[in-house]
Amino acid sequence: MRRQKRDRLGRAHSNGYQAGLAGKAKEKCPYQNINAKSEWLGGWREALTDRSTGLFK
């Protein structure tokens, strides 16, 4: 069961990262679950940091 939970949260983080790279607003987060939403936003913030440091354009 724990592995499934990690996979779900990892997927939320990855989706948030992709959304951040695409320039989507954080209000577009599709998750309602607080843990998944937190992971999505973490990925989103990470992508914004990577974009601002010039890793992606």
C-alpha cells in the first residue's frame, strides 16, 4: 500500500513540475487531496526555480 501512495504522490509532483515548465498558474492544480496538492505545488515551484535559473526556456 505504501508503494502505491508514494507513486501517486510522485506522479503529482511530476505533473506539477510539467505544469510549471509549461507556465501554468498554480491555481490550475487539479488535486483536492492535501498531500497530492502539496506535492503538485512543490513540483510547480521547483520548475519555476529551474526556469528562472535558465535550465529551461
